[in-house]
Amino acid sequence: MFEIGYLTMKELGKNRHLNFLSKKGWHLSIININEQVKDHKKLDAIVIFEDTMSVTCHWLLELKKNVAVPIYLLSATNDSYSNIIYLQLGVQACFPVKMESEELFYTLTNLLTHYSDKSNQLTTTISDITSSKVIELVPRNIGALIDGETEVSLTKKEYKALEILYNNAGQTITYEELKKELWNSEKNIEDKNYRIANIIFHLRNKIEISTTNPGLIKTVRSKGYMLNIKK
């Protein structure tokens, strides 16, 4: 039995997927993105019913500021390009809305059971390793050296973002500060939150132990990001 929050732009009414999950004993609650996600720590996952890409991206950006549970998406179009964007923004998996409810139920059950087991196993490990993790910037290679052993290559934007966080380790760097530093040569920097989230997503993939439970690059709710390391 899982606690699931869901988002949609439409009145779902007798939605076959939600009805099936409910019959299986899952607890379902609708999320209002304009309000703080209440009791999100009690949720096991969030399901988004996609309708408009721009709205869905906005939801994902807001959710990633406030919640750490896995997010799954039911796509009306099941377009590969759109799904790639959603995955970059942190969605764990995209499913076509046309899939059978029973298939969705067993797929989510397996994913959430695996996620729960993995999170329990990693909790202590992440805390122990993060507390002693050492990151060094390698400017000549546009990369970073992890614990003096593993060097990872970064793009210029990824390196710049990591450099900003690194030089201010333990301090929150706001979205506005990151936008100004990463795109200071561009006049229109208002709509860059998506691009920041995308850069952080790729950075976490390269330096984190677990991207679903990041211990190095922390999201500071509604503000920005912080690098949690010892220099």
C-alpha cells in the first residue's frame, strides 16, 4: 500500500488508473501546485497526468524544489522529445496514458518497492560518504576530481555551476545568482530556471551516489542550491 499524490489540469472523474490503484488499497490525493505540498514526506511518489508541456515543466520545477519522492508521468502524447525533457527535469519514468491500469499498477509497485529498499540501504552510506567527500576542481580539464581518485568531465556550464557552488560551499546560492553568473552576457535571463535545473540534474548524475537522494548538491526549498562538502 502506497501514498500517492497526483497532479492534473483536468477533472479526471472516474479515471481508470486512479480507480484501479485505489481498489488495490493505495491512498491517493490531488496536489495543488500553487500551495505548499502538504505532508509530502508521507508520500511515496507523485504521478503527473501530462496535458501541456509548458505546464508540466513548471510543475516539475516547483516539485523538485519541495519534494524528494520519485515522480512518474503519464503522457497523453508519449512523444520521445517531450519525455526526454521530463526525464532531464527529474521524472523517474514516463508511461503512455493508454497503458493498461493493471500494467501500471505492477510497474509502479515494483519501482516503488525497489526505490524504498534502495533508499533504506543508501541512507547510512550516503551520510557517511558525504561527510568525508572531497571534491577538487580541475580547470585545465573542465572537470572535477572526486576523493583524489575519480575525475569526471563536465560541460562548460556544468563546470561553472559547480565552481560557483564550490566557492561558496555550505552556503545557499539562489536561482537569481546562478542565472546572473551563468548567463551574464545575455540580456533576457528571466526564464532560465529550467536550464538551471537541467544543469544541476546532469551534475548530480556525474558526482552523486544517488540522484534520487542527493547528498552533495542540496536543493534549498524555493531558493536555490548548496554544495555540501568538506574542502
